[in-house]
Amino acid sequence: MGSKKNTSANIVVANHAIKAVDFFCSGGGMSYGMQQAGIEVLAGVDFDKNCKATYEANIKGAEFIHADVFNLKEKDLEQRLSLNKNDDNLLLIGCSPCQFWSIINTSKEKSKQSKNLLKEFHRFVAYFNPGYVVVENVPGVLRRKEESGLEEFIEWLKSKSYKVHFNVHEVSNYGVPQHRKRFTLIANRITDAELSPLPVKGRKTTVRDVLGEHNGFKKVPQGHKDNTPFLHTVAGLNALNLERLSLTPHDGGTRLAYVYDERLAPPCHYGKIDGFKDIYGRMWWDRPAPTITTKFFSISNGRFVHPEEDRAISLREGATLQSFPTDYIFKANSVANTARMIGNAVPPKYAEAVGKAIIQNHQNINLAL
């Protein structure tokens, strides 16, 4: 009996012993998920000062460090956060902006500066030699692993006796009500275990599980403005788009409903029944949502129409499909900036699955003592 009590005490200590620094933290999706898993987040580092208010409003106990990682010195971070080198309980997280490696049509010229962020993160990992390392990014970073610096980083981790897991994971397997593929690396030098995110058992979470009136999302018209922290704000639509949506069948309907209508069909889609059907499409109630991008508030940028209401999903609905809790506070100065913060975020429930794998590994250490 006494032995069991001591073991439990060890587990509690281990849970709280793991502390993390979240590089490229943005609005805090990764940090929040790690906290939910039981990891203490010391700080989030980001160059975008517009993320500061959102991060600090939600990631309690953590410091937001406004810094350009290219100019941030390892010694300065060490002193500011009282970090130690070779700390088995330290976790460094790097979720660098991923536009350059994305398959989504983005300006590669504008995002070029982000392509070397992994190499900068490598510099901090080499300096601190933490017990754990996590990297999360788009699958494209793996497809171009030599150019992105990923291949060199993985080989370096292995040379330093880290057990390295890296793969592309579908986040809907981890409790996120959304289809989204993300590259994830978890490196562990504490045990011989190769750690991977802990999947959620049972069926996948669907749009119906989290949205709709039964989940607190009242019916609202297009253009609705919500000035409360709930942010059930919806983009406005013109008369032509409203007419299109009025003809689009509920629960998964597409532009094919008016594909042969020369007035309603966009010129590039008129008469075309093949190809990309998601634009102007409705979500399905009983499936996970499509990938929530930074443009999810616009019906012309993907399958972002509400399953039955004639409007795009709201800011809060997009955040919920990213697995943020409904009381998560977003502080931005426009619909577009809020949506960008939400769409770029690491889904918190997926981050929690990564954190739980690390926590479980630490628990196993103590159980073996």
C-alpha cells in the first residue's frame, strides 16, 4: 500500500517536472494543448506581437517573449527563463510558420524568410540539449526534408542519442473534429522509447458533435457581428452568393447544384462537373470538417459553408473545429487576422495527444524506479 502511494507521488512530480518553451507560439494552440496534457509551459516565443494579447489571455503562467528567432541568443533565453542545459525535464517545441512548405497556394516569395526557421530552432536544441524535442509542421517539410533542414536535424538528433519519431499524422485520429494532416517529430533522449502522439479510441469527432444549436451555436444570418468574446461573427455575402447557397443542398451540398446555370455558376466552373468541388460547398454534419485554413470565413476558399444555414462558418465555429474550447479568447483587430490566427494554429487536442505521449514516458520512468 505504501509503495503504491510513493509511486503515485513520483508520477505527480514527473508530470509537473516537465517544462516547455514553445517557439513560434502564435496564439497558443500548441501551448494550450501541452498544458492540458500536464506540462508546464514557461514561455511562448514569437515575432508577431499581435499574438501577445491572445497568448497571454489563455496560457496562464507562461510568458510571451516577443523576439525574432534569428536575433534571439541562446544565452539570453537561458538567463531570462532560468533554464539549464542538459535538463531531462526540459521540452523545446518548434512549430515554425509553414507557408513555404505548404501545398496550399501561397506566395513563396513572401514566405521565403520562414524556410530557415527550423535551422534556427536547431541552434537552441543544440545549445540546451533538452530531454524532449517536438517539431510540428505541414507534410511538405518532410517531402523536402533536405532543403528544409529536417534531414540534417533528424540525423543530428540521432547522433546525440535521441530516439526520434517523425511522421505525418491525421489529426482527426486524435479527437480533433477536422481532417488535417500534420508532420510531427518527437525526440526523446530519456528512454529508449520512440514516442508518437496518443490516438483517441472510438469513432472520430464530427461537425455535429461540436457545432449546431445543441452545442450553443445559435442560428445567425450572414454578416452577423458578435462583439462578445464568443465571437460568433460571420462574414457578409452578396446577393449572388446568397442565391447560390439557397440552392445548395444541406449537409454536404456543392456548387454542382447550379453548375449549368450560366448566371449563378462562376465562369471558371460553368458546366464543369469534375475537378475541385469544395469551393462554395457545405460541410457534412456527420463527418469531421475539412482542413480549417486561414480563409475559413470565406465560402469561395473551400468547403466552409455551414451544413444547413446559408452562411460561412463563424470565427468561433472555425476555432471549435480546430478544437479550441469555446471560452478560448481571441484578441485581434479584424476578422481576417483572427481567422489567420485560428487557421495557422496547432489544434490543441492534437498538441495534447503529443504532450500525453511525453507525460506517459516520464511516468514510465518513475514506475521503473
